[in-house]
Amino acid sequence: MPKMAIHTPKVPDFKAPTSLAIRSGNLLFVSGMAAHDQEGQTVGVGDAEAQTRQALENLKALVEAAGGTLDDVVKLTVFVRNIADRPKVNKVRAEYFGEPYPSATLAEVTGLAGADWLVEIEAIAALG
């Protein structure tokens, strides 16, 4: 099956040569989602919990646009600017995912693409 770009009006396209999400067969690869709203503005500046929630809402919208649900997510990679925000990030993740939880990696990074971004989350989903 050829790869197909996934779009939704709920998440603005990147201003870079990158797809928000690519579906290939039953696999969906979602690029790093950050806390941007439909107008591309950062939500929750300075608030890792709010940014995690918005990033996961964006992720959810793309998975749904591809015909899946968050239950189909099998892998998350979470990048944080400050590892001390891990409890806030994990609290919000627990609101969106249930057991069996997706496998996950969380890493502290020195910077993200948006100057105000504290969290960025990418995912892989296995769609039915």
C-alpha cells in the first residue's frame, strides 16, 4: 500500500517539508505534536501540563482522521525541555491512554522547534 499523508482541519499543517502524519498500510506515523492550536499559536506558554494536553489533542485528531483511536497508539516518544515536568506530562498521558499503555520514551532536550514549546510528542499507531 502506498503511503498517504493524513490531514485534519483541527491541526494546522507544518510550515516545513514534513507531513503531520503518514499512513502506510496499517501503520500511522505521527510527527512531533506540540501545543499549537488551529491557528498555529502556542497554547499554555510556560505550562507543561496544558501543553501536553494540547499536544495529545492534536495527536488524537490526526489518529482519528486516519480512522483510528488513541487505543491504536503503540509507541510514544515524548520530548521535554525540563525533565522536572515529567510528573505533569505523565499525569496528562494517563488521562488519554489506558492499559495496556503504549510503549514510551521520554527524553529531556535542550530545545524544540518552537521557542515556547515545553513538550513535543510523536507516535506510531497500528490501525485495525
